[in-house]
Amino acid sequence: MKILYVTPRYYPHIGGVEYVVKSVAERLVKLGHEVYVITGEPNVNTCKEENINGVHIIRWPTWAPNEAYHVPKKAYKLKKILESLIKRSDIIHIHSVHAVLSYIAWGVLTKYKGRVKLVITPHYHGRGHTFIRDISWRFWRRCTMKMFKTADVIHVASVHEEFLIRKDYNVKSIVIEHGVDEDVLKYSWKPSDYILYAGRIERYKNIDRLARIVCILRDEYNYNLKLRIVGNGSYRNILRAKLDNMMLEYVMENFKPRRTYLEILSQARLLGNLSMREAFSIVVNEANAMGVPTIIAKPWGINFAHRPRVLVIEVNEDDRHIAKKICEFLERAREEPKPRVCTWDLIVRKYLSKLY
């Protein structure tokens, strides 16, 4: 098949959507399919083309303030390139309905409805991540509604995302979880002296709340643990100031090379992600595959609730109550089996049979 992916950003940019598209695209190439990716690139002024591991990538200049919106520059020229790509494709797979780039690609595709199959993976959280983005969603939801109504298949990564799509848009979707790379399976949990957060550093991620819980574990339960943060984002400097005021031992680092990141993850005493809004957490998936005990928040956390070594909490629970739960959880987690997590090879087979 000839498959075209539309995504706001692509490797070497770091992020969940970027990782998912790369993981699937490269495996499809190995299976003999022809794969193109058209993606936004805020760091260029003209279109750039390259080939990475057999995937043909077209990077289109976009306006992306605070890594959001992904509005294409010279949209009329982009539409011509999209038309050329769509005419020779069998599948168009759009990732992320949060990006203007995705909506423009969908608009071009409507001219060829019936000639190609449209698959949408929305990465939908239910609302925006900031006050302004939340307001803009009142308008943008009408645009995404049009996209969903014309899709041949809507793919979601979790039961919570499936619930949100059904509730907000009244459309059906197919749940296929994300996978892990085979390199993750080489690592096993070897606990060290830190609780880890890895990912985007944004207000809604609740990292400062995780820090308060680490302080309680230290002061009231004699856990000699520090907080280790790996990532970057708009909330980084504010978070650093808050952590300094807590008198907490912590380390804050930028995103790491793959092998270094996996080593850090495997040695965490606990992975914490108390984010209020997620579609699916790749980091949680990788921690589960290694057997690293993980604490996550409802409602999105229910997707992982059936797995051992996972503690799901309510966001409105008292910090001390959560700290007590973590103490009990760490005691029993060591005795629980390692969760079973699918590799991307198996997930791609599911894509081919259920989505394409």
C-alpha cells in the first residue's frame, strides 16, 4: 500500500505523537509498504524533504507558538502538494486533531472522498491545555466534528479516549493501544533513590503536586527520595522556582538520548504522572514494560488500572492520603508480576488488520 501520514511534527522532535508516527511508519516500510509523512516544521522557511529509515518526509514551515496550533505558512502551496500526494495514496492517516495542519489536510482530502481511505487518530484530551486554548476549543470542536463525520475509521489509544470521542462527538472508534520499542524489553526495574517524572513540563502535568508528595514521603514516612524530572516545556522556570521554595532535593534535566532515558527510567523507585489530561502515556507504557511501579491519575489512568505495579489515584485526593497509598503500593509492588505490554511490531499488525 501507499500510505500518507499527516502529523504536526515528526522525528527528531520529541513527543508522544512524533514517537507514535515514527514507530508505525518505519515498521510499515520494513513490511514493504510505501510511506510518506507530511509534517509541520517551525524551524524552516521553505519546504524540506528527506528520507529517514525508508520513510519519505516532507517538512512544511509552520507557525507554532508555544509548540501549539501548527499553522502552515503558504497554505495554498501546501494544498497543491497535498493533492499530489493524496492522488497516489491508498490510505491517509491524520494524527492529532489539535493542529491546523491536520484540518487543512482533511479539507484537501474531501475532494477525493471515496478514492482513498481516511483514518484519524485524534490524540484527544477533551479540552485545551490552557485557558486560551480551552476557549478556542469551543470553536475548534465544530471543525473536528466535520473531520470525524467523514472519516472511514477513527482510531484511539485508550478506553478513556474512546469514551471522550463518543461523549463529545457521538461517533464510534477503534481502540488499539500504543506499543513499546523492543529495546525497552532489555531493561528491568533496578530501583534507585528517586521518583521520576518524564515528559512535557506544563502546568496541567501537576509536577509540583508530585513534588509535594515526595516531601511528605520524606518528612512523614522516612523515604530518602529525591525528585528527578526529565523534559522541557513552558512551565519549566515556574516549576523550578516552586521546587526551590519547597526545600526539596531535585534534578531537572532536558530530554535525553534514548539509551540514557531508558536507563534513568529503569532505575526510578517510582514513575509519577499526575497529569489531568492525557490520551495515552508512552512513558507509562514503557515503565510498565520494565516493571517500574507507576502512579497515574484518573480519568485517563483507568486505561492502565488492570495492570500490576500500577496505582491509579483521584486528582482531588488529599496529598497525604496519596502519600500513604504510595507507601503501601511500594511495599506490595515488588511482589507483583511485571505487566505485559505489546511491542510495536504486534501493534502494526493490528493497524493493518483493523484500521487499514
